[in-house]
Amino acid sequence: MYDTKLSDEQVAGLIVSMAAGDRAALDRLYKGTSSRVFSALMRILRDRSDAEDALQNVYVKAWRGAPKFRRERSGLAWLLTIARNEAVDLLRARRRRGEGVELVDEPADPVALTETRYIVRQKILECLRKLSKAQADAILCVYQLGYSYREMADRAGVPENTIRTRLHRGLRLLRQCLDRDEDDAADEMGAQGDEG
């Protein structure tokens, strides 16, 4: 594997170049991020062969999706989100085929559960957008992608305590944002009940 430790700004710049059709940017992106992406895939898939296949698909999807990338986003978080989605899709395909994926009891109403998850996910994404880029990136990389504090500090080029501070403050702000959304929803429901 490669990995030239690209900064998040460099990753974002390469994605923008890919959107303009620069194939060399795709090569540089692969060489500069494939080790990290592969590690994220291995954490989810736990199978080297599947992770290697998924890795190739991640960069194909990144190439195709580059025109939709927004420059203000974290380039690495965008790429790792593609990786996570690819891994989850692969796990679902395995499950449909009944291959080595432990089946769990289905919820009574899978549609309602899916809708609830979607709503919660949208609220979290909306609140993450209100955080600083550094805070949101730290939360996503540590809690969603499984980076250690040390890995995240190395990636961001800051001391480990800075990552801890970003996480602490970011999580506090995220919790406040989500609590406000819940309070707003309760107020709305109360107002609708008063009107009825």
C-alpha cells in the first residue's frame, strides 16, 4: 500500500481536480489515501479479499462522484464515507446470500425502523454541519471510522490533546444541537395538539 500522508486540504484539492477530469489526481489520491481507506474497510469487513475488492470500488465511486463534492467538506471524511457505504453494501449483499453474516432478529416493523434511522441520521448530519470542520472531522473519524486519538492527531497534524479537546467540545455542541431539535419537535407537537 501507498500513503504519503496527504492533508485534508490536499485530499479535497485532488477531488476537485478529479471533478475536472484529471486522472493523475486520482492516482495521487489513491497513493495518498489507500492505506487509510483500506484500514477503514478492514475494520468493517474483517476480510482482506473483500476489503481489497471494496477498495477498488471506493476509488471508482470517488472518481464518478467527484463532481458532486463540495469544497467546504472534509475530503478525507467524504472518501471514508464512500468506503463505509461500500463496506456496508458488501455486508448486506453477503447477508442476502446467507454468507457468513450472523443474522439477527428482524424488528417488528423494519420500514418504521429504517425511517427512524433516516430521520436521526439527518438530524445528526444537520448538527454536524453546525460544528467547525475540525470538530466534525474528529467526531466522524474517531466515532464512526474507528480512528484512535493518536491516528487522528497524526492525520490532522496536531497534538493528541487537541483532538481530545475538539471531540469534547464538538460532542457537547452536537448534544446541545440534538437536544434543541428534540425540544423544538416537542413544542411543535404540543402546539399541534393545542390547535386540535
